Amino acid sequence: MDKTLKHKAAMQKQKEKVDKNIAAATIERGIVILLTGNGKGKSSSAFGMVLRCLGYGHKVGIVQFIKGAQRCGEAAFLQQNHPEVDFHQMATGFTWNTQDRDGDIAAAEKTWSYAERLLQDDSVYLVVLDELTYMLAYHYLEEEKVLAAIRNRPSEQSVVVTGRGGGSSIREIADTVAEVNDIKHAFKAGIKARPGIDM
Ligand code: ATP
Ligand code: MG
């Protein structure tokens, strides 16, 4: 068989497989996605989904744990007037900067209260809980409370949780779990974090 015919046959077979899988997925409900691992691309992927949702005219809620003390592009954009996005930041910075456990816990609790509200609002199609895994790893938030709020969300609502490590309990309730592997990172070659790319 020549190359063209062989390719056509292989693609035909592939199409049958894909079509069968598409037909088999019939359940309609919101999902929980956990993006974890040591590589770059967890938070930026979450914001990619935010953009997609906005494209369909959906309302989105975003809660960023840890972040807010340093400049970042998504906050610069979202703090302008975007009525379809409900955006909150913990704004304490990294735990190794604050070095204040009680202060961090109080800030985590206050930030979580925004998340809890979003997780009860069925007009919100997507909730992003950026860097939430650290709040569980450091026991800043009570795990059961977090899991229950995610589990009891409106059925059409999806949730994206990001953060390295510490997500084992969320891993269990998540429908989609992806781990970004660190193969290379520019920072390790001495290249400064780039506005818009890394922050
Ligand atoms: P991003 O926000 O770019 O998608 P991320 O959410 O996957 O990254 P975090 O662990 O939240 O990664 O870290 C945020 C910052 O750390 C970003 O500036 C990112 O470029 C940088 N970073 C991510 N992975 C690595 C790595 N393996 N080595 C060094 N820096 C990293
Ligand atoms: Mg991140």
C-alpha cells in the first residue's frame, strides 16, 4: 500500500475510535480539575480556562491564595472593571516571606470565605482556587471544610484547583488530575521572571 492510502486507513481507524469515545461520554455536569506538579503551567492553564468560559459569556469566580503581594498580570487585568469576573486575592505573599503563621491563617480563612460564597452560587460557571493546595499542606484551612464545599457546589459548576504538592485529598474528589513535570525552567538558567509570561 502506498503512503497516502496507508495514512487514510490509519486516520479512518483513528476517527472511528475518537467518535466512539465521544459517543460514550454522555454525562453532563461540572467537574473538579486539579493541576499540580513542579513544572510551569498550572495557574496559567487555569487562566486559559477562565478566558474560554468568558468566551461563552459565563460568570467566573477566582480566588488566589498566597498571591497578591507581588505584581501579576492577571490581577492587573482583572482588577479593572470586568463585571463577569469575581476576583479575590489573599495578598499575604508566600509563607516564607510572611513568616507569620497566625497572620497567614487569619488571611487564609478570610480568603476562603470568598471561595465558599462562590461555591454556593449557581450563577458562577467556573471557580478557580489558585494555589489552594498550600493552604491544605500547611493546615491553614480545615481540609474537611474545603472538600465539603467543593463537593456540595452547584452541579453545573466546575472548579479548578492549582498548586504543587499537598493536593492528595483533592486528588481523590477531582475528575481530572494533571501533573505538570519540570523538564526545564528558564529561571534555573538565570533568566529573570518575565512580566506576562511568569507573572
Ligand atoms: P504559571 O503561573 O507560570 O502557570 P505555575 O502556576 O505552574 O506557573 P507555581 O508553582 O504557581 O507555577 O509558580 C509560579 C511562578 O514560579 C511562575 O513565575 C512560574 O514561572 C515559576 N515556576 C513554575 N515552575 C517553575 C520551576 N520548575 N522552576 C522555577 N520556577 C518555576
Ligand atoms: Mg501557580
